[in-house]
Amino acid sequence: MKIVFVTIIAFILITQGAMHSLAESATQNNEIIVELKDDTFNPDEITLQSDETTILVLQNKGVKDHTFTVRDLAIDVEVLPGQEERISVSPEQVGTYELICRYHMQEGMVGQVVVE
């Protein structure tokens, strides 16, 4: 009887852990990691859904200061080398918007944000 009880408790704990992992996965689905490298964005095209909140995790993987700037969406974040910034965006207007690093646009550090 003791073994059955322990087995049932283990099953409950494993099931709860799996449910917690599913909840975390659902949250992570609304996160996009963007690497800012010297002198590129990865990915260089980011697709967002209109009227949905998405967390952008901006990671500077380079040795230079960079910005993640989308002027038409009023986004302008500086990310220092080796640092990470998390921003919450909820675009309302469908369209394609220019993404730049203000410091390195001339070197080709550009991309786009597509809002569907």
C-alpha cells in the first residue's frame, strides 16, 4: 500500500511539473530573442501580431554599443555590449517598419519589423 501511495504522489508531482512547463512555454511563445551583433540584427526581420503584446529580448552579442530603433513604433532602446534588455511591445497598426541601429545604420545594421 505504501508503494502505491508513493507512486500516486510521484505521478501528481510529475503531472503538475508538466503543466507548469506547458504554461511557461505558452508565455515564451510571445517572446522573441533578437541578437544585436557587430553590425547586424539576428533575425533582421521580426514579425509581430497587431494588438498582441510581445516581449522582445534584445541581446547585445557584440563589442559595440547598439540601439534597437523603430521610429514609427516609438521604440528606441540602447543595449550595451554583453547586456540584455527586455521590452514589451503592443503594435496596433499593421505595416512594415524600418529597424535600425542609430550608431551603425551606415554599416548596414538595418532590418524590419512586420506587424500583421
